[in-house]
Amino acid sequence: MGRRLVPLTLDNLADLPHRCRSCVFWELDAVRGEAAVEAGRAELEKEAWLSAVLLEWGSCGRVVYVDDVPVGFVMFAPPAYVARATAFPTSPVSPDAVQLMTAVIVPGYQGQGLGRVMVQTVAKDLLGRGFKAIEAFGEARWKEPGCLLPADHLLAVGFKTVRPHPTYPRLRLELRTALSWKEDMEHALDKLLGVVQKDPVLRPL
């Protein structure tokens, strides 16, 4: 089984799950996001956002392929590029951290260590760029897949609460901790990365 992790670019944006290709929850503020969806511009807005971040900051995601089939992805960026980040009561993200926007490994490909490898790859990249941690806004009352990650799942894989909130706590994972993850972390990562996306499969190449 051949697996590879490839930086997210405009060329492989279409390999994300269908509903994620045009989701601009994090990329735009609530008003602009709603307007983009109503006008049918959401996919174009996401492409524009990705293009700008790539040009100004660099790689902001990874796509995971198994035998050339896309089976998962992760997106991250400094909070300055994440318009929705300021809408949360527990913002802002710490200045030495990058925000984890979303991530998923599709059903059928969990339990293979892909989530651990994906997060460790991101951690190594961000450490090399001078960051110390990755932070996320968790959802403490999570009930169904969406754009936010369940807070209890984040805690289970080593995130620590840095600003508590009954609904949207902000959590932090030290990048060096992620790099030291062992195989026994895979089950918890499967739960975390498997609950974000309802789509059962991604589009094959």
C-alpha cells in the first residue's frame, strides 16, 4: 500500500470531500460567508483564500493519498488568515501557535496510522517555521459532524485547555508532543479525525 502526504494546493483542492471544497466557514466571516454561499461563489472564494495564503504565508494543508486515492486532509493557518477565528469568545489564538482549522481521515482508512503521520508531518513543518504549538477551538457540546472538532476528542489526543468555555474552549497541542506520539495514539486520533466529515469516500483520481 503506497501512501503519501502532499501539500494542499489549487491543483489538488478538488480532492477534498465534496462538501469541504466549497466550505468557507473558517475562511470568511459569517456575513461574507453567508453571502458567498447564497451567491454560489463559495468554491471560488475558497480557491481565492487558498491562493492568497499560499502566496503570503506558504503551505496551509496536507492531503493524504493511499494508492493515489485521496483519503484525508488537514488545514491550518495563522489566525490572521482565519476570518472566523475572531468570532469565538475564547479567541485570540496564541501568537506562537497556528490554528488547526479542520482535519479528516475517511472511513475505511482509519486504523492505519494515517492520522498520526499527518499530524506529525504538520508538526515538523510548523516547528521548522518557528511555531511552538497548534491551537483549535473545540466544541464542548458537539453532536454531529461539522467544521469544529469535538473538545473531548482533542483532549484525548493530548490537547490541553488554555481558555475554558462551556461551548467553545480553546485548546493547545505543543508541536513537540505531537512529534513524540506513538502507535498507541492512533485509536484516539481515529475517533477525532473520523467524526468531522460525513462523506464516506473521497473522489478517486
